[in-house]
Amino acid sequence: MASTNIMLRKLVHTLEKQKKSLWRTVAEELSSSSRKRPYINLYKINKYSKPNDIIIVPGKVLGIGSLDHPVTVVALSFSKTAKEKIEKSGGKVMSLYKAIQELKDFKGKTVRLMKQ
């Protein structure tokens, strides 16, 4: 079922046209029902990432837990506390919309997709 959010539909369409399979996987996740999209807490990002990794979440990032190293987190949306904690740890917060425009910045870095 297609989303009624026109911006989300455009994002999915743009992701589907990308050459990397990672972006097509993200598009597939975003195409599903909003209830099925992942909610990832900061403690999980902290556990499964290394400093300066790029973490992609095809859903929402929540602020439960802490982050003890800088990472760039790319997600559909963020809670207010998650944004604050990521920036406080020296990391960057980036929306999926902006990440698509800055794809060249990901070259040579470790990119991880977190779904559950």
C-alpha cells in the first residue's frame, strides 16, 4: 500500500533509482506500513557501531540509552532527545532526504543499516 505522504513517496521513488542495493532496501522498508517501520534506540546504535560509522535507520531513532562515540545517524525521523544525545556525543544527525543529496560523502566509510 502506498503512503499518502507525497514527500515520502518521492523519497521512496528516488531511493529505488539508486545504484546501491542498500538504498533499494531502505526504499522497500519505507514502502511498508508505518506501523512496521523500525524504532531504534540509541543504546542499540551504541552497541553495534564504531566511531565515525554511518548508521541508516529506515524509521525513527529514539533517545533511550546513551551514545559514547560519534556516529552519523541517517533516519526518517528522530525524537528530540535522540537528536540532542547524538549531537552531544559529537555525532551528526541527517534526514534520509538530505542523505540522498549527499551520497558522495559516504565513500570509504562504514555504513550500517539498522532495522530491528
